Amino acid sequence: MVALRHVTRLLDSYPELPFEGPPTPNLDLREAALAHAIVGAVVRRWITLAAVVQSRMDRPLADADPFVRAALLAGAAQMLFLDRIPPHAALFETVAWIKKRERPQAAGFVNGVLRSISRMIYPEERSDPRALPQKTRRAVWTNALDEIPDEAGGAIVLQSASLPKDPIERMAVATGHPLELVRRFVDDFGPNAAAELVRHNLNASPPTVLNTAHLAGPLPPNCTAHAQSGSHVFDGPHPTLAGLLRDRTDLWVQDASSSLAVRSVCTMSPALIVDLCAGQGTKTRQLAATFPRAQIIASDPDVVRSHALREAVAHLSHVKVMTPGEAKAAARGKADLVLADVPCTNTGVLARRAEARHRCDQAQLSRLMTIQRQIMRESISLLAAKGTLLYATCSVERAENEHQAAWAASQGVVLRSELRTMPSGIVAPTEYHDGAYSAVLQLK
């Protein structure tokens, strides 16, 4: 099975999981969708699944053979989170896969653990084993000892408690977040807001949001107005979206919260703008549409992203893509506005970037904060007299946001305004937005 092979490979890289899903070129659409669903569930809920599996074992899961570990994680993922797969089917396919790769004893072990997990999830045996049993659910997740939250805000009730007694540890395990990250959320926002944040991150299907603030023509009927003006939700097949983005240069994919940074400086009249961490050009296009009379220099240190950036802004005559060295040499002391959309932990977009949550430890945070301060220093050196630095992240962490803006005061800038947006909108696509932060800093 493609999904099980892919999960086996992920074991080698965890917690540094790739953004890409399993390769499915030889599968039909239904089989490919199933493979992606299984791998997606494992990636989103890896910590939860490992805890549930471990509770049914008498030896450490980490000591098991990689094929066995992959089988247990993927099998448990299907039973817990993929409601359309009968537990007996998940069990049969998983055990059949392990039989081809391991000794008969390993297949028996996997079979026993998964049967025990099935009994945890389903309250009763059905007379017809082919019938799809029903989980016991609660409408709202309350972080109780026997609850695993689902992506819609409710909870799956386990038939025997296997979660930690400490409420913060339980929140981390039940939602599949590293304990260190959840503790930082609790320290920053309190336990109730932290619970809302991690619950939001379980959303497996965040909507596709378009920036439509600069339209030159009508939108197709599968675009619905978002609660934030200048944004619409696209609801249609991927080929239709790809065609829309190919044919139209007056709209692009951008979450509503992401667009707020550039909007916060829209009353300016800059002559020279530098987008120093332009990535694939999303905010560069927004800058170009917001300031059509400005000269814009866009740059990114990554070669792959730079190629995508050049393609994204090829139609914009007032945007020039440069290497970081070229951009700094051309704009030093001359820029009226510098956008520093810095590398960050991505903790505001973990619903979209589920793989990123697993690497959110203190070492990563410290490393990124050092990079962010270096980029801020470089950005400030590009500013003209009274020039403005627009600092932006897709993080919700105060250490990367408010604390960095406060630190910048020692570098010769003054904080003029800042804006934090917390992730919101579990159910309603037109109210959905990621988390983001931006600060407007002006040279003294």
C-alpha cells in the first residue's frame, strides 16, 4: 500500500516531515485520495496516534521495527479518523501488508494491537462484521480524559482512558501537538485560548481564499465573499482554480489574515519598496497592486522560490527580481518601505502546514529568532530617512512577534502600530482565517 510505504519513509525524518504527500502517479483517483487521507491523518495526529498505540503495547513503540510502527500508526489513523473505512477493512489490509514484509509473529502482534485499539474506539461488536460501526461522540471537545477531538470541534469518546492526567499534557497528546509548543501557547494566551488554537489546527480542509481587493473583472460563480472585504472563498475543483489563476492577474491565493500586513501601510506613497523575503511572490503582487507607481525590488535567498517569484511577477513592469546581494546594494539607504516577511515557526498556519507543528521546539524558535533579527537589521540598513519597515510573520508566538518588535527599538526604529490575528473559523469557510502578525516600524 502506497500510504504505508510512505509512512515508513516518514519515520526516518520525523519530526522533520516533508510538506509533500505520498507519490500516487499509478493510482486511480479514489486510491490516490485514500492514500493521501491516510498519510494526512498520520501527519496531523502523529503524536495522538503514537500515544494511543503505545497504550495498547507492553514495550516502547520506538523499539519496534519501522514496518511495524508504520503499520500501527496508519492502521490506528484509519480506525480513529477515517470514518468511511470499516475497522475490519483497515485491520485486514494493514495486517496483509505487514505479512509481506515481516515474520508471522509481527503480523500477529500488529493484529492484536489494532484489535485492542478497535475495542477502545467502538463501544460494541456488531452481529454483522461487515457493517460500519459507529463511534461514540460528543458535540464539543472538553479535554476530558476519554476524548480525542475531531476536526469539526467535537470529540471521539474512547472506551478506556489512555490520555495523560495533566490537562496540558492531555491537550497536547489529544490534539497531536508537541507538549513544548502547547506550553508556550498556554504561557502566551492562557489555557482556554490555547485549547481553541490547537483545536483550530485540526482542520483538515482549510478553504482556498483569494485576494480579490484589486479586481479588474467579475468573479466566477464558485467564488463566495469572505467576511473580510477584499477576499473571496473559492469552492471548486483544482483544475478550475488553476485555470482561473493562469488567466487572471488581478487575483491570487492569499489568506485573509496574510493580506492585512500590506493593508496596514496602504495610505503610504513610497517611491521605492523592497520585499526582502519575497518567497513565491504573494505579498509582492499585493504590494504591486497597492502601490502601482512605486518601483519594487523583490528578492529571496532560496533558488527554487526565486524561480517561482520571477514567474509570479513577470507581468509586472514595475517589479524587478534581484538576488539578495543585488537588492541590498541597489537599495541601501534609499527604500521608503521594506517588507520583511520573515521565516518563522508557522504556528499561525498549522491547519495548512500540519507537518510544521512537529518541529516547533525551543531550539527551532531560538534559531528563527536569530534569523529574524538579522533580517530586521539588514532591512533597517536599506531604509531612507523616515523610511518604514513592515515586519510580518505567520506565527502567533509572542517571542517572534511583539518581542521582536520591541527589540527593534534598539536598532533605531520606532513602533508605529502592530496587528495580531489569531486563527479562527473551524466550520464556516467564509469566516476562516489563519494567524498572522505585522508591525509597522519607522526609522527615527
